[in-house]
Amino acid sequence: MSCDSKDHSKHLCALKAQGLDDCIKTLSDNPVVECRNCGAKANHSNNVCAAQTIETEEINTREIPGDGVCGGY
């Protein structure tokens, strides 16, 4: 799929093609969106062609023991 955004030069795939790995690290160190086209993960939707929210895994928790100390056995 192609991107017709006028800001495509700011997208991670375009930055990768230019070899700007340090810039990519900065723009993807705390990702909240991913590109539906290439799967790149970014901190902001402006840095991918077709943004979708990243699905987060549900954290498994266990009950706190009767003594009220988490992890106590």
C-alpha cells in the first residue's frame, strides 16, 4: 500500500529508507500506534502511514494473599 500523505517524509518507513536509525529510536521509544501497512510502531500517529492503536496484552494478576502482603507465601 502506498502513502499519499504530504508528510510521508516524517513516517518511520521513510526515515528507515534514509538510514536514520537514531531518529527512529527517538520516535518509537514509547509506541502507542502501529502502521497497518508495515507494522512499524511509533509514539505518535503522525509518524506512520496508516495508524492504528496498539493492542495491549491484558496483565494477569493474582489475588493478594490473606496476610495483605503481595507475593507473600
